[in-house]
Amino acid sequence: MASIEFIQKRVDGAKTKIEKLNKKLERIEIAKASNYEENNPYCYSDYDLRYTVRDLEEAKANLQKYENQLAKEQEKAGSRNVKAINDFLDKWLQNCIEYFDSEYPKYQAALEEYFRKDREYCQRFNNRSNQTPEERKADRKEHDKMKRDFRAAWAHVTQFDHGSLPWRETMVKDLTKERIRKYDDIIERTNEIVGKITDASKLRVSPKGNLDGIVIGEKGTAKVQTIGAGGYNIQCFHFRTLINPM
């Protein structure tokens, strides 16, 4: 998600570009008044006029887009630090880290078993003269299925096998990014309904660990409710957040 500072630079850049294009358009129109025969040190033509008008319209459209983005980010920034949401997502992050920490040793054990079966298959392949063509085909099919099943069963663990960091550091880093993304998603969806949040005191983390309650904003009130959703393992909590106007 782009920062307010970054979007502000885009807004400023678009304004500067519009200012330059307006000055250029003014020079072209002065030259055009004499059919480009006078006051035309840059050898302007109708070609320059046409493309300058196009570029100016595009720059104005970009400015409007950036200003809208800036307004949304500023509204979201004004709704930051909602304690209940932070508490809920901190617990989610903690549970996820604990879950994946418990899964990794199981994955390593399964990986050793996978390598053992793969070595056995390679040995059979190297001694394929002892097998009939039908046996070799069935053996290869079973081995391919074993590989597919292993990848599918442990994809939730191997998703963190990327980059240069050790597995656990990558896992914590990726989940922390996901926590931020989830926070932004909840805030953005709430802002769309109520505008800038002014009162989140009725938003609570329930005894079941769900985020539930009422949020009041400058434009209205919304009901927030989380529902547990199915995933690859019920021990790693997946949820959907429902946010509806009241």
C-alpha cells in the first residue's frame, strides 16, 4: 500500500506537470494566432497543439486519481490504532506463528520419508530390467502421485521457502505483512461505510476470539462481525470479516 508521503509526491508531481503543460499550451496558442509564423521560437505546429492538449487532459486525470488516493489514505490514517482490531490481529498472528512452528517438524519428518521413497524409486528405475513395461508404468504413475500428494499436503509450509532468509524468518516476515494487509482491509472497508472512524469503543474481541461490535464514523455506523472460515487446517485460524451499515 502506497504511503501518504509517496502519494503526496505524485500529487505534487502531477500539479507541476500541469503547470508546465499549461505554459506550453499558452505559447503554442500565441504562435497559432499567427499561423505559427510569429512568436514561434520552438517551431510549434498543430501536431504540438494536439498532443499538448492530450497530455494536459491525461495529467489532470492523473491528478484527480492521486488526490482521491490521498484522501482515502488520509482517512485511513485518521482511523489508525483501533485497539480491538490490533488486539484481534495480534492474536491471529501469534496463533499462526505457533501453528507453523508446530507444522515445520512434521514437514521435515514427511520430507525425509519423501526422500526415502524417492530413493527407492530411483533404485527400481536403475534396475528396471527386473520389471515388466506394465510394472514400470504403474510404478512411475504411483511415484508421480506421491510427489503431487506431498507438494499439496505441505504447500502451506513450503510457501515460506523463498528469498534468502531462513524458513522461520521468512514465515514471520510474510505473516507480519499479511497482518498489516488484513488491518488495512478492515479499515478501508469500514471507511467506505462510515468514513473516518470517530468511535470504536463498542468494538470488542469476544471470548471466542472473534472481532465483533459497532463502529461509528463521520458518515454513519457499521456493524463488524468475524466468522471463522475453513482452511487447510482448522488449527490455523482463517476468518471472514463482515462489515455492514446500520
